[in-house]
Amino acid sequence: MVEWVWDLYGTGNLLEAADPKLCSDYNEPEIECLMIVGLWCAHPDNNFRPSIKEAIHVLNFEAQLPQLPSELPVATYYAPPLSLA
């Protein structure tokens, strides 16, 4: 699901991820904010994820939306070398 929503975000079609059962009866800036914060919280690199406080500030429109990359970043992990001793 994250990949699909991130693709929509990257192509500027984020509102297509809104539940069709809402029948377009929603506040577009609120839905956009909610989805972007959701993507931010699901960032593959935990160093780029917000604190709960930061996320709440954005959800309450007390802070600007984060600028996320248009494509889902690929997480990279460091694996220490194996010791053969």
C-alpha cells in the first residue's frame, strides 16, 4: 500500500488514494496532509521519520508539510563484516 500511495504522491495524484466510499465528500487539504504524514511516518529510513510531536504539529496545520522524495526511497542497511576468528 505504501508503494502505491507513494507512486500517486510522486505523480501528483495523491487524492486518488482517498477511499471511494467517501464519494469525494472530504476536505482535500486535510486528506492530502493526512496521507503525506502517513508516508512520512512510513519512510523506509527511520532516521527520516518524524517524532509523534512533529507529526501532530503537521496534522494540526501548525507546521509545514514535509518535502518527501517523489519516489519511494530504498532503505539501505549496514552489515558489519563477519569475524572469522
